[in-house]
Amino acid sequence: MDEHEHGLSARERAILALERRGFAGPGAKERAVREQLGLAPVRYYQLLNALLDDARALRHDPVTVNRLRRIREARRAER
């Protein structure tokens, strides 16, 4: 499948794939973000947040996107 077939870029798909993984220990996820995606963690979270509002991401990986949306909403409600 190329980018047109599912609508997400390779980087967007890689972000969602990273979110599906579990990470052991503090800093492991941020290290993976830097090493695998070449992104600063702040930029990664900006891109991820935008993906959560993107219908293409929901079609590509509904389980991950819906899980992350629930977490985001719960954190917003705590504020």
C-alpha cells in the first residue's frame, strides 16, 4: 500500500505504530522517538495530537486512535 491507498504518510504511520508499543522504564519512549523517527519529543506529541483528530488515522488504526482519544479526554477533564 502506498500513501494514497490509506491516506497517511510513512511518518504518520510510524507515529501510530510507536504508540501501539509498550515501553519499559522512564525515558524509553522519548528515546525511541528520537532514534526511530528523528523527532524531538515535543514535536512528536504535536504531530500525534493532530493525528488523533484526523479521520485518516482513525480509519488506519481505530483501536490505537480511540484509546489515545480517551486518554486525552480524561486528562482534559482532570484540568
